[in-house]
Amino acid sequence: MMFHRSVFFRFSLLLVVVLLLSATLPAQAQKYRTAAGLRLSSGMYGLTVQQKILPKTTLEGLALAGSREVTATVLAEQHFGLLGPSLNYYLGAGGHVGNHKDTGAFGGVDFIVGAEYKIALSRFVIAADFKPSIEFNSNDWARFPTAFSVRYILIKEKKSGFLNDIFGGDKDSKNNKKKAPSQRRGLFDW
């Protein structure tokens, strides 16, 4: 695969914008603990599962298949809020292993930058990302795929907020004092 300056320039510009946004916006967690779904990219398709492991961090597992290869990828991702926790972007890194019909086993290092949106009043999350990788034992030394994912929320994040307190949330609390909200609500959080 030939490396073009325009690809490098676009990636560099995207990276600078994401870093500037992360420096100016407060980090917020996404609205789910576990989500699973489908991932589609050019020539590859498969399954994606995200599991929240820390307040703003997830592990994502990808099982992908194409016409001539299969891969398995694990990524650690840090999430940052945009306009509230329903819309956020994420950065991450990880690795993959796979098998190509012609050249055999291969592996590599992956990086990811993407954005996801939790669709209001549903359990679906849509995401788009750019996942460049460096390949070992492969004909391609690097890949620059983009992808689209649709995930279904299997386990929601524990709710907190004004309406949850009115309708019976936080029943186990020993203190009935009203807590101040810890995060701003965004445009898409209704």
C-alpha cells in the first residue's frame, strides 16, 4: 500500500483537532457499561463489544472477517464528552492478530480515534472511527481503515439525577440529602 502525503496531512490535522478538544473540554463518561454490535468497514465486517472498565475508559474487542482474512483486536479507549455524555469522542490503542489465506499469521499495533452517539430514548449507540495500524508479518506495512459501528446497550450506566430521585432511584441511600449534579447536561441528554 502506497503512503500518500494527503493521508498523513488529514490524519495529522484530525489528531491536532482532537488533542485541542481534549484540552479544552471536561471529560465525561459514556452512558453505558456494556454494548455489543456490528462493525462495517471497506472489505471487513464483524462484531464489536465494548466494556467500561473505569469511569472514562473502555476495552473494545473486535472480531473481523474479510474475503481473505480474519482478525481479532483488543483496544483500550479513553472517552471525552462533546455536548454532554450522549455524544463523545475517544482515543485509544491496542493490538491485533489474524490469519491471511495467502500469507498466513500476522499481527500488529492499532491506534483509534472516533466519535460515538447514544441515540436518545433507545439502547443504540452509533460510532464512526479511524483505526490506523502497523502490521508485522504481512504484505501491508500499514493500514488506514475507517469504519462504522452500531452497538446495542446490554448493560446501562446506573442512573443518577433529578428525575431518577423522584421516581424511586437511590432508595438504598442512608442520607436523603439532595446531591449536587456532578456533570453538566448536554444538548442531547433528554
